[in-house]
Amino acid sequence: MKLLVLCALVAAAAAWPNFGMMADSPGGASDAQKQHDVNNILWKIYGEIRDPHLKELSQTFDPLSGHYDDGGVSARRLMKELNDERLLEQKHWFSLFNTRQRQEALMLYDVLEHSTDWDTFAGNAAFFRVRMNEGEFVYAIYAAVVHSHLTEHVVLPPLYEVTPHLFTNSGAIQAAYKAKMTQTAVTIKSQFTGSKSNPEQRVAYFGEDIGMNTHHVTWHLEFPFWWDDAHEDHHIDRKGESFFWVHHQLTVRFDAERLSNYLDPVDELHWDDVIYEGFAPHTMYKYGGYFPSRPDNVNFEDVDGVARVRDMLILESRIRDAIAHGYFTGRDGSVISIRDAHGIDILGDVIESSTYSPNPEYYGSLHNTAHVMLGRQGDPHGKFALPPGVLEHFETATRDPAFFRLHKYMDNIFREHKDSLTPYTKEDLEFSGVSVEGITFSNRLETHFEEFEYSLVNAVDDTTEVEDVPISAKVDRLTHNDFTLKIDITNNNDHDVLATVRIFAWPKYDNNHVEFSFNEGRWNAIEMDKFWVKLGGGSNHITRSSKLSAVTVPDVPSFHSLIEKAEEALASGSELHLEEYHSSLGLPNRFLLPKGKTEGMDFHVVVFVSDGAKDGAVAGLHESTTFNHYGCEDGKYPDKQPHGYPLDRRVDDERIISGVSNFFSTDVKVFHIEGQ
Ligand SMILES: [Cu+2]
């Protein structure tokens, strides 16, 4: 897994400064060559391959002659499907939630993942690009580049420039086609979906943010529900818990955005309740027409071939029954306890469900089925032959406000479990001899919207004979000014100690300006950062830049600049340096602060410092301030504590947590600057 190696590299680089320069690239090709090939295999995915070498490979490479670590089993299987003409045609929509389509994409993923040298990887990529469905192909390449050891240093081009249809509205796409037809360069100002008559439009900038959508897709690529340990070389640590946490964070962040826009937090969706909010996506497939709409106030209908509404109610009650019992029942009738810190991981596996679920036959696949059920409500019986809905793609799911209602529903189930655990005691929370004296922000916290431009050149059809004209979209994106957090910590021990610093913030008031109780607030806490430091004896003044936050990543370079960088490196024989972009798993750093209010929005900020010697699952965490939030060396999650610790469990008596010296809280205002 690429993100795991990132951490290993950082740790190694700290010990040996030249490590980065000497990094070898497995598989018989340089990093620059691999980056170049991946760029070119994804360039203009709906047309012919432009790179002469890859084009040649697409005609001459024989998948059966490649080098594999599975004896060529995967390659033979996919070749048989191809020769039997069973594979999905090109120029057809693709959805990961379509079982057969997913199987086809994963057959190619397997071939690439088992390739042991770059010639085999690149040869297969070129060969199947011209023979398989484009959507399946893109998915397989992205998944393989994320997970293959051959592509540890390859940066994937931003998906919104590879398959722009899934990231922008149909108006922008049509304007792009017009620009291409008339050979006129254009920059299209893209608006958020909907109208001002719809209050939900006030927060459309969140659900439609291209960086947030990239984060969501990337998380699902790094932690796929289809990941089967039997066919992979490692187990993904705490995948189910991470599933809970990443969606919990999207849920609480969306609620914070709503409060700053004078909207109530999201209400959960429920199977036997009305779906109050309709949605008109104004988004189109490259092939397959428009994404289906859903009017306001419809009742859930059974979806032919997917599930009945009552099936969903039964699954939910089985899961909630398990939470109430404190255990799941395995396939063999075994009792699998969940009433401990590890329980959330199993619950996440069950709800998604992933192949890690101990009993999918009984507990089903609540999340994945729910996405399809909700996605199909516009055409539940297939009468109109509509393509899949926005909920059926990770790229587009958050565009529909019902996504957040659906996830609030699942988040409440997770909460039911977390609230069944006993609260942390004073002894659990204390860090002897360590006290947090104060926290200050270097400057006023401000958010504003900025304009961002990205290319739509890959959205339109073209031929080799006609030159490209520049076509781009301009979108508004939420961003904030940078700041530095200063934390004063006293260590009264007579030796250095390793400390884990955990920072959270939650909106102080609800939409009626009623202050959230500690217990309500902590469940809505936004994780802002987490890092490890060594504390010397006496006073320690820690500074931490907002840019370093472990929950965020910088913007991925544009497709064009990735192409340029790889070409430059190849031409000059120099090393490619794209380290900071190797993982795009976190939220965009722009999103670290939720949108403020003109008059200031109040947030409650909490800093909790715990014993790093007990928490750290990996050595050297304090030497690397850039460890990745979701994973680290050897597939191990770096923090032994649960996600959200110590706010993950209910707080019956706030004095217990606020009474320990290693806890500190304060209030801060976030201001939104209009018209900047
Ligand atoms: Cu998701």
C-alpha cells in the first residue's frame, strides 16, 4: 500500500538524509518512466492512445507472456473472458456497485497487481485499455497504482481531469463540447447545482467540491470493500473502523458547514420515512445520458433486483440487535464480542459490508445496498432504463444531500454501539506529570472562497488530426488562511516523555444558538490534527502549522504539470520529486477549517495530550511530523487508541475529562470573508 510506504520513507529519510536520492524503483523502470506511462495511459481515456510506445504495446504485447507472481492465473482468466467476448463493451457507463462490472474491473486489477515488472504492468495497461470498458479500466488502473509495490512513487493524476463528467455539471460539459467543435479556447465558470429556492444549495459547495470528492474516492480505493486477504499480500489494519471514522468526519463536517450557513444539522434518512429532499443532479455520463433525478417527498420503494424496503429494515434490526447484545454471530454460530475498543472495527466491516464481515449472509451489506437503493429511487423498477444514480459512484455520491442523510442514519447506528461502551475513567485519561497550560492561534482564523481552474480537455472527443484547444472550468472552492497553533505543555516528570497531541473542534452552538452539551459536542467533534512530540522536562512550547495537519493533504498537481514533470525528469535523467503528493488520502488542506460566519462562528477547541509511549503503534512517530493519518508502516495504523479518542465514548460527567491536567479547551471564532 502506497501510503504505508510513505511513512517508512519519511522515517528512513530522517535517519539517512540521502535516502530519497537513492530510492530504487522496483520492476526495471525509473520512477519518471512509470509516472510518464501512467500519465499517458490515462490521457484522453475515451480516445486512442497518443503515446507512440504505449500505442505500439497495445497492439504487440501478449498478456500471456508477462511475468507474474500468481503464475499467470489472473492473466489467463481475463484473456478467456476477453476471447469469449464476455466483457462489457466500451462507451458504456460503469458503476463499481454493479457486481459484474466490478468483477471485470477487478480481473484487470488482479493482472496488474500480480505483474512483477514494469514491462508487464505497462504492457497489460496498454493492451486492455483498447479492449476494455473505459470506466472499468480507469478503476483498475487507479486501484492498481494505489496498491502495487511497482507504483509506490507514482502520483495519480487528479480524477477530475481524467473523467471530468463525474465532477462537473452538464452545462460545463456542453460548453466544453461547443468549444471543441468551434475550436475556441474557453474557461467555463461552473456553478453549483440547484437554485437559491433550495436551502440545500447553500452547502452544495461542500458536497460538490472536487477535492473533497477526490478524498472520498481515494479513501474507498485505499480501503476497498472488495479487498480479500486471501488474494492480497496483506491485511488492511482497522479497515472497518476507518470506514466508520472517515464517514463520521464527513458527517460532522457537513453539519458544521450547515450551521455556518444557518441550516439545521442533517436529519437521518429512514426506510419507513419520506425522503423529503429531492435532487436534480444536472450531471451527465460520458456515455449513458443524464444522471437520474428524484422529486421531493417520495417514499422509499423496493428496487427490483436489489432489495425490498423491508429487507433493509430487517438488516438494520439484526445489526442493532447485535449492538444491544454486545456481540455478532459468526457464520458458524460463534459469538464475536464487540463490547470493547475493537468492536467498532467489526461493526464497520459488517455495516459496509467488506469481505472482512464475519457474517454477510446474515447481516447483509447495509451501506452498499443502501447506496444502490437510494440511487435507484428515480427508476426503482427499471421502467425507464435510466443509468445508475449519483449515489452509485463514490465520485458523485456527496452531490446529493441525501448522501449525508443516509450516512447520518449509519452514523447513529455506530453511535448506538459507541454509547454502549463504558465511559473512560480518570485513570484511563490521565498522563502523569504532564499538563497543558494553554493554546493560542497565531492569527485570526478566516475562510473565503477562491477560484480554481482545472482542465476539461479530457471530457471531449477528439482526433489526432485536430489540435487541442484549451478548455477549462473555473469553480469556487472553500479555503482558509494558514495559521499556527501554539501549545504550552509542562512536563513535571524528571525525564523526557513521548506525547500524542490530539486536537478537535466542534461548533459551540446549534442553529438556535443553544450551546451544545459536552456530550453532544464531542460526538460532533471535527478532528483537526494529531501528532507525536517528545516533551523535555519543564516548559515546552509546541508550534504546529495548519499546513501539516495529519488529516489533510495538499492539492494534487494538475494532470498537465504531472505530464511536464515526468517528461522533464525523463529528458534530463533526474529524479522525480513528488513525495508530498504520494498519497491523496486526506481531506484537502483547504477544508481544514469549516466555513466561518461574517460575524464569526464560535468553535470549541479541545487539546488532549496522551502518553505517546502507550499510544504509538510504530516507532519514530515523533521524528516524522508527516505521518499519514490513515495508515503507516507495515499496514499498521500508527495510533493504538481508537479513532476519535478520547471523545469517542460517551461523557456522562464532563468533570472527569476536563479535570485531567493533560486536557485543555478554549473557544475560537472563525470568520468568513465574503467576495474575496
Ligand atoms: Cu463513502
